[in-house]
Amino acid sequence: QVQLQQSGAEIKKPGASVKVSCKASGYRFTDYYLNWVRQAPGQGLEWMGWINPDSGATIYEYKFQDRVTMTRDTSITTGYLEVRSLRSDDTAVYYCASGGSVSSGSGEYWGQGTLVTVSS
Amino acid sequence: DIQMTQSPSSVSASVGSKVTITCRASQRIASWLAWYQHTPGKAPKLLIYAASNLQSGVPSRFSGSGSGTDFTLTISSLQPEDSATYYCQQANSFLGHTFGGGTKVEIK
């Protein structure tokens, strides 16, 4: 069955970087965009961007363009989200999502989420 | 950027009642809209895609309608397990998958 398995929780200091991974299985990795979405404590869902695993093309939400990079390694069907210059308001659960029809938004399949805590 | 505005921000309703959530886009998006259900500690769940298509496995009490700028998610007969926060999302990949602010549904 389709699975998106994310890396474990991270604790980082302000100014540091974090890289979250998302291992896909059960479908052809290059068939669907891989989205990244986050939810800060007490806040709603926030779309960060997507990567086309086939071409490597990306689109980022404007507010993240300077600090976020999405990459992928097709040989191990894994996508990555790197966030740089972390601030306390980057503390959030980060999700990867993919699959579904072309008009399903972020996707039908979601990872379990990765908690990133930014604290001095 | 396209802005997505949901209302109400929260609603409390009895089991068996009908609940309606609206979502307005800041510009026309045809039927490029998805609805998600999110409960604490779990990943979001896709309910509706292309504004009105029920995702496989989702109960038929959920339905979506609308096109252009105005969209609606309806729960025809609210069940205890429907207690969650619901989000609309603009689904055109080249315009950015902006989420609405969310609507928290509580059971009275």
C-alpha cells in the first residue's frame, strides 16, 4: 500500500537548519508532485510548496522562497525539505503529501508528520 | 497569491444535524478546490476533490459544491466522529495550494 514515511522529530536552535525526509513507497514516485505542509501550534494548515519528483522543478509559497529548499532522490524514492535560518515561529509539525487526482490539492496520501521544535 | 476565506471559523452542532461550511477564493479558480478533514495528532484526510467529487472511502454524508469563487462543504447528518477541523484548499498546482483558515466542528 502507499506509504509516506517521514524522519523523526528534531530540536534545533534559532538560526540553524533542519532537513526533513519523506520516503515514498507503494506507487511510482515520479508520477505525483510531492507537497510539504506545516501546522504550527494552535494554527491552521500552511502549504509550503511542491516538488515535481520527475523533473525536480519546484514551486514555493512566497513567504518561504528565501529559506526553503525542496529536493528529491529518485533512486531511493525520497523527498527532502530543508528550512534554513530557523526561528521560533518555525516550530511546527511538517507533513509531506502526494498522490490523488490532479485536482486534489496537496494529495491523497500523507506522511505521519515530523515535529520540528526551534528553541534556544 | 490567491486567498481562501472560510466561514464560520467554528460551529457547534448536534448529532444528526446538517452542517455547512463555506469557502471563498479571492479570484476565480473554476473547480480547483479540495476539502480536508484534520483531527489532532493525525494527518489531514482528503474528503473532496475537484470541488464536488467524493474521495474513495469517504462517507456519503459529506458533499461538496460550487465553482468559480464560492464553494460549500456539507455534512448532511453530523456524526460524533466528524468532530474535526475542516480546510478548503486551492488545488491548481501552478497557483499555489493555499489553505483556508479552517473551520472547527464540534459536537454539542
